[in-house]
Amino acid sequence: MAHNIKNGTTGGPLAGVKVLDLTIYQNGPSATAMLADYGAEIIKVESKTGDGVRFLAGPNSRSDGLMAFNRGKKSITIDLKHKDANTVMKKLVEWADVMCENFRPGVLDKLGYPYEVVSKWNPGIILAANSGFGPDGDWATRPSYDAVAQAFSGAAVWNGGGPSHRPRVLPWTFSDEVGAMNFYSSILAALYAREKNNGIGQQVLTSQVGATLNFQRATVQGSIKNKRQRDNGKEPGAAAAHSQQLQLTGDKKWIIISMAQKAQFQRFCNHVINRPDLATNPLYEKFPLIRGSENKQDFINEIGREIAKNTREYWLNLATKNSVPMAPCAT
């Protein structure tokens, strides 16, 4: 779990929160798994064929995705299309504080569980949806998975180097996870709003594409300001390679040196690589800005020659001693 709670409570800050989880694959289940991490009680509803992520690993194999995104949950199988499913679902909705789904817009309505119905059963229910494209627009009802959201939102083109280059999807099902984090935080906001609104619930509508666009907001803003998109074919982050340096040490191991502040750069030059001449060089007086873009690669090469003189462990120890951000590129 990616959190550490030291508030003296037992069960986590969401202990007592009950979640009816209809989500499948990753962008929904990952969000509800985070709710479980913080103490919420989750009942996951699967169809009679099971969540599709169960079968991505192949027959007779344990699905790592199933385990990663559905930890800490209870499970029940319900055929939501069955004529008697309504009886069980009504009891579950009455039990729950939150009901989550990530179907295409309209699917839950067709199954008989729109917000108008479930909120009558339970006025305090929060019905939270996380679809691919959101509830509105020409693309709203189209199916989507992670790679579709990355492509549609521009992330794949940006990661590939720009419009003139081959798009490249980011790993770790990026849009699924970004969508899940947005979904999770939106559910928390709705729970807080319910506390402020005398226990009255609401409907929450989020999307993978919306979350992925929001994740890129600084890049999108820069492209609008400059009236052009980066199209140099280089790997992401190349423009800041002088302040976020990838370097090979003398024992042929990679490190990252990250210097976002001038004081870090000066400590690095004076006390880590013992090159005070670089710290006083007029080209670098406004670091992390460097005078003249053509000087950036020369600067990187100069640092590289110094880093190649000793081992990774040597540089990591010196960087730690002098409070310079540096890390090994671990496998």
C-alpha cells in the first residue's frame, strides 16, 4: 500500500464506509482497491463469467492484475440481467454508501439501476461512474480501454515524439491508473460532500480521457501558448535533460541526477564532482536555465566525463552527503 497512517485509528480513515463495486478490468477496480486500502468494506459484484481481467493471464494461470486491483475485497456473483437480480441488488444498494461502475454510459440504466432508482432505494447513496469518454459528446457511448484513452487524449503522440513520429503508448496501463486515481479522489470528495449535506448522496461522473487530459494540462497549456506541439522525435523530458541528467558511472551503472534548484547545482559542482569552475561559469548563472540551447549537450557531456571517473555507490554517497537529489536506475 502506498500510504502510511499514524493517527492512532484502527481500520483506516475509511473504516465503516461500505462500497458496492460493479467495476471491471482496471480503471474502476484500482480505485476501489485504494478505498479498501484505507479501510472501506468492498463487495465486488462479478458476472457469471467473471471479471475479464481474470483471464488475461491465460488458462490455469493466476492473474496478477486480478490480485493487484482487487485486493482487500469481498466478492459475489450476480447475473445482473437475471429477472430476480433486482431483489439482491436492492439489498446491496440499501447497505452501501457508494456504488461504483465503469460501464459505457447508459449500460447501468438498461440493467435497471439508474441513479433515479438507486437513490430512491437509498437517498444517501453515491453513484460513481468512470467511463472511457464521459457522459456527453459524440464519443460518449463508444467502448474504450487504456490504449484508446491514451490515443484519443494525445498522450500516445506526445510520448512518441510528436505528430510526425510513430505514436507510443505509455506503459503500466497509464490511462487506467490515472483514471483510477481521479475516480478515487472524486469518490472521496463526494463522501465529504455528503457529510456536509445532511447525508444526501449524489451522482459522480468521471472518465479515463478526462483524467488523462488533466494529467497533461501543463504540456497542453504550453502547446496552446506556443501555438505548436513538440515534434522533435526525442524521448519525453529531453528538453530538461541538463537538469534531469541520465549518466553512466565508472562501473557501467546508470544514475539520475535531478537539480531543479540553483543551490543544488552549486553543491553538486563544488562538493560532489569538485568542479567549482562550472558553478561560476556565466553560461550557467541562471541554472536550471542555460544560456544558449546549443550549450546544454556540452554541459551534459562535461558532467558525464566526471561521473565516469568513479562508481555509482561513490556518487550516491557524495550526493546524499551534500543533499543533491540522485538515484540509481534500478531494475
